[in-house]
Amino acid sequence: MKGYIFDIDHFAVHDGPGIRTTIYLKGCPLRCLWCHSPESQAKAPEILYLQSRCISCGSCVSACRPGKHTINQSGLHIYNREGCTACGACAKVCPTKALSVCGCEKTAEEVIDEGVQDMVFYRNSGGGVTLTGGEILYQPLFALEILKGVKAYDIHTIVETSGFGEWYQLQEISRFTDTFYYDIKLINEDLHKQFTGASNRIILDNLTRLAKVHRHIVIRVPLIPGFTDPIDNITAIYKLAADNGIYQIHLLPYNPSAPAKYEWVGRAYKPGSLDVQSGEYLEGLMGQKLPGQEVVIMR
Ligand code: SF4
Ligand code: SF4
């Protein structure tokens, strides 16, 4: 079985306990306004272009058969994404790595091999493999195959998901998952539609079903200033967790490096300039937690 990935990160220490290998599947059905990895949204490979690295040498012009690169009259390089097949010929000849291909097709076996090669480090550190995206439910059979393969070596597995997918697929995946990192962004359905492009009903229904069959779920909340971090949204998420018997919640403060990535894919970062939450504000959010809940700020 083959699927699309956009990265494999060995020796990761921020994606769960111990030393881990984090596997990033490419493609996501949601379009969160603030997405911190816009290069993960499309399933197919795509070209990343970092203009600041371009020296306008023109090597890409002759490498590209469909003629997507030109040097204009002022001697500056122009890249036209429309009709680009992401064949990667231009990236191969770019001397400064201004052009690169994001994403590739791999077999599940190839990905599993990468996941098991650091087994000795998992054993010594209490680590394992983390499967994330993009959205793993966008390639559910591929995700399942990888998890089954990794679990055959008795490796600890974490799955990070938005929960936006078919329940029967999530249920099957849960059989090979030790811990879920389940992203909840907004409780208000209208706001969820407005800022992610989809209703949150499937996400909330799947969480309730998952909580009935799986004991290790951590709710993760990306704190986007003015969008997901208002106190009424966070307290509603605490209540959702309590209603489903989930006591662990991770709050992820805003990452100001996200907007820079939008240049790579030739898109604008729509939320505009946002301020990182202050320590005082984060403490205030933690202070609203319900009895028995463990809320951690993931800095
Ligand atoms: S990836 Fe291929 S089609 Fe796209 S610009 Fe580069 S050479 Fe041209
Ligand atoms: S090959 Fe790279 S550095 Fe040269 S013009 Fe193209 S993008 Fe710019």
C-alpha cells in the first residue's frame, strides 16, 4: 500500500514521551485559517519556493518543460504555480535550494522500516512512533497499515488527529494506538465552520465514541489569539473533556513562526499579525480547569 507523507522526523522529543520518530502524513480535509503547516494541506506533492534564497540564476527556466519559470525583463525570477505538476525537475537544478519538493509517495513498508529503525532508543527512553499530519484520517488505510506494522514490533504509538473522518476507520485505528492526541479547536459550530471550513459535529461525535472505547486520550488545543484562545472557548473545551471522562488537556501556545511558511506555498496568512499569549493569560486559562483535570501548557 502506498500513501503520501511530507516528513519523517527521527529523534523527536516534542511529540510525546521519550525519543520518538514522528511521521507526517500529507493532506488534510480542514482548512484552518491559522494552519501552522500549510505545506501539509494538499495530499499531492507540491513545490515550496523561498524567494529570499533565489539568486535569479535561471537554471530552473530550462529545466521546466511546461515553462513555469521565467526571468523577467528586470532579470528577476518568476515562478507561476498554475499548471505546475510538481515533477521536481526545477528543484533538482536549483543551486540555492530556493525550490524544493514537499511530499512524496512511499509504501507503508518503507515508512514502517523508518519507524522501527530507532527501536533501541525508544526502549531506553520510553519513546515510540507518533503518527500525525496533515490529517491521518485523510489517508486512513495507509495510517492503519503503518500502525499495524509498527505495533507488530511492540512499539508505543501516538496518533494525533483532528477527528474529522469516518468513525469506523478511527475505531479500527484505535486498536493499534496507545495514546490519542485529539485536537479540539472550537466548540461553537458556526465559528468552527467559519474558521476551519467544516462543521465540528463529526469531530465531537467521534470524540464521544472514541472515549467509550479508548482510555488514553489527550485533548490538544492550539491557542490561536482571538480565535481559539478566548476564555469561553477554553472553558467549553474543559467541560467537553469532563463530559467524556478525559482528564488530560494540552494547551499549545501560539507559534509565531507559522506565517513565514505561507510564503513557501505562495499564499497569504489570513489571520494577520497575532500576539503570542502572555504567561499571565496562559495561567488564567489553566486556572479555569475543572476538578481532577490535568492541564499542561506545551511550550
Ligand atoms: S515542479 Fe516540474 S512542472 Fe513544476 S515548476 Fe518545477 S519543473 Fe516545472
Ligand atoms: S534555479 Fe533556484 S536560484 Fe536559480 S532562478 Fe530558479 S529558483 Fe532562483
